[in-house]
Amino acid sequence: MALVVSILLLVACLGLGYLAFRRVRLMRGGGVDVCLRRRPAVGSRGASKDASAGWHFGVGRYRGNELAWFRLTTFRPGPTVVLDRTELEIVNRRAPSGEEIYALPPAASVLRCRARGANLEIAMAPGVLTGFLSWLEATPPGLNTGYRQAS
């Protein structure tokens, strides 16, 4: 019995160690902290039965016209979501509300976006948001970024 518990503890420690190593490696490679929710909350203020549900912490990395998002709590080696800036539309921008305040980083902004016909929400700190919006607007002359922001 003690051997089985020891083996399970060893496997759990190795798994947590891998996830910590992966996060450090992603951040050192130019990553930024980004929370993502694939199923946006109902309503414009994030109101739903449990507004904090569905948010996942991750690391975003810019790769040319793409933002690759790596979920922190998965063993998958590649990105979980890839957003192409030429197909990305910002539909709404708001502050976290209700229980989201406790689930998201302090002073985060929530962007409701549409990419390839799918809706999702991205939450990021003010400095990361500035970089994200600059990345969306920056593109070589003659290329359409697809960057649109509803007023």
C-alpha cells in the first residue's frame, strides 16, 4: 500500500514539475499571461449563473500573424488555441464583473472576440492589453489585419 502511494506521489510531483517547467519556458520565450474562455458569458456584462466558469489561465506567444495560446493545465506540447490577427474581430470590451473579479488577474480587461465565426473571450492585464492591441494594429503595408473594434 505504501509503495502504491509513493508511486502516485512521485507521478504527481513529476507532472507538476513538468507543468511548472513548461510555464517558465513559455514565459522566457516571450510569452504573456492571458486568460481565455471559449464559451462567452451570457449578456454584455459577463452575467451568467457562474460568471467565473470556463476561464483558463495560459500563456500567449506572438508568432507573426498568429497569437498561440498555451493552456497551463494541460500536458499538450503545442498551443491549445491559435488566433490569426487577419481573422480576429473585437466585438466588446468590458471590466470583469461578479465572480469574474476573483477568477481573473487584478485590473484585467475582458475582450469578447470573434475569430473564424467562433466567439471567445480573452482577459489580460493592462500592459498585456496594450501590447495585444498594438500587435493587432501593426501589419505590413498593403495587408488587411482584419482588426475591427465595435464602438
